[in-house]
Amino acid sequence: MLQRTKNLITALACSAALYATTTNEVISRSYIAKYLGKVSESEWEKRGSHGEVITIYNNGITVCENYLEGRLQGRTTHTYPHSDKVAQVRLFEEGRLLKEVNYYPSNLIKQEITFNISSPGTRTIKNYREDGTMNAVETFQGSFIVEGQYFDAKAKFLSSITLGAGERSFVDECGKITFTENVINGAIVQRTSYYPNGSVKNRISFKNNQIEGTSQHFLPSGAPTRIELWVAGKQNGTTTLFERGEKTIEITFINGKKNGLEKRFKNSSTIAEEISWNEGVRDGASTIYANGEGFTTWYFEGKKVNQMTYDVLSLTRTKKSPLQKK
């Protein structure tokens, strides 16, 4: 009995975790014992924890779970908020998740995930459009894509991944390509997004599931809007901004924050303004150039000061120990 109770607690905890992103506080929970009907929680456990648990949450979602000796067994359903329509069905065997099916409000299948029990972490995912046509079929091993086939709005083959290498292609409801992803060794190495006219919207490089390398962004005309450098998911290096194809700003980033000198340009090459940054805040000289002269203002840790004050505060900061700076 103690072991069954532990199994039940574990199963309920796992179930709560599965729905944590879409559920809130529990309003009610009912226990339906096999052959007996509705019973108290203690009686349900006493009878072996066989039967159904129905949980209603304050966001209107109802979850119905079936148990055998305290472990999930058979169907678990998850409704849309304040509706009897089923949004999700999960199939369990002795507490192990075998399959998950997600539905559109129209009752058509949106996504079907089959889990490979003999190979933990391996799953096959089928995605469908709202009209029922196939969008993609993919097999994952952990976060890596092993195999994949991708289809357009008329279920016509677009691209594929074989043995972890190839291209993922996705289209909108009109059949126009929205983005493609290049995959090497099961990981996405580059994503290219497109405007409805077919021109490139952006091109972003990845490494270890994080943005890495050059990130380029464009207008529908093909003119650049910005070019960024990234390392391990954070901006590092020079970011260049453009307006109507002309360079307007260069900013240096370190670990995702502005650091160093920001340069603003006139006619792509003439420096019109320089701004000093430190850890994402203005710090140091900011100079505007006009009529051949430079007009400088000073900032210390984001606050405007005069040059003498900046020099004193900056010197004080330099003398601080690393512990004091923190």
C-alpha cells in the first residue's frame, strides 16, 4: 500500500509537471474507483489506486487521468479552457508515455508524437495544418534531428533530412516559404527567413542551439537593416545598423551589452556622433560633430556630469578593489 501511494504521488506530480505550462490552481479533484464510482482520496488509495482522477483548474482546463496501481495507464485527456473539446490526449503504459496527440479546436489533429520506449529520448513528431494536410514528419534523438520530411500546403514534398543532415522547409497557408533551416549532424546551423515576395528577411547562424556567428537582417528590397555578431547566444563584436541601405550606426557589444564606442554616421562614412558605453550604460565622452567641430558631454554610469567630475569619479572607480566594484 505504501509503495502504491508513493507511485500515485509520483504520477500526480509528473502529470502536474506535464501540464504546468497551461494550468493554474486546482479547483477540484475527483477520484473514480474502478467498479465503485466516486470515492474519497483515501478510499481510492485504499482500493489500490485503480481508476480515474478528474482535475479541474481555475483556468477552465479539465484533465482526466487513468491509473492502474498508482501509475498512469491508458488515456489522459486535457481539454481546452472552459470547453469539453479535447486539446490533448496522452497514452500511457505502466506510467510510461507512449504517444501524445494535440488537436485543433476543429478536432483535427495538430501534432502527433510517438515515443520510442526502447530508445529513451527518441521520438517521431508528425505536424499537420488546420486543413488536415501534412506539414512535417521528424524523428528526434534528444534535441538532435535524425530524419525529417517536409511538405508544402498541398502536401507536395519540399525537402528532407537524412542521417542528421539536410534542410527543413516550412511554408505559410498560401504555399510561400516562410523559413528554411540547414541541419548538420542533427543540429540547426543556419536559419533563413523570407518575406512573402521571396526575398530574404534574415539569415541567422547557430551552434549548440544558440545563435553563433553572423546574423543578417534585410528589407523586402534586399537592402540590409542590421548585421550582428553573436557568440554563445549573446551579441559579441560589432553590430552595424543601416537605413535605406546606408550604414548609420556601429556599436560594439560584449556579452550582450554595449561596450566601447558607438559611432553614428552621416552619408555612410562621415562620423556624426560618438557615444561611450560601459556594461550597457553611457559612460565617458559623448561627442556630436557639426560644422567641423566636436561638442562633447560626459556621462558617468549613465548620469550626465561635467568632465572634471567624470575624471574624479573615474579615478575613484579605477582604485576600487574588484570586490568593491561588485
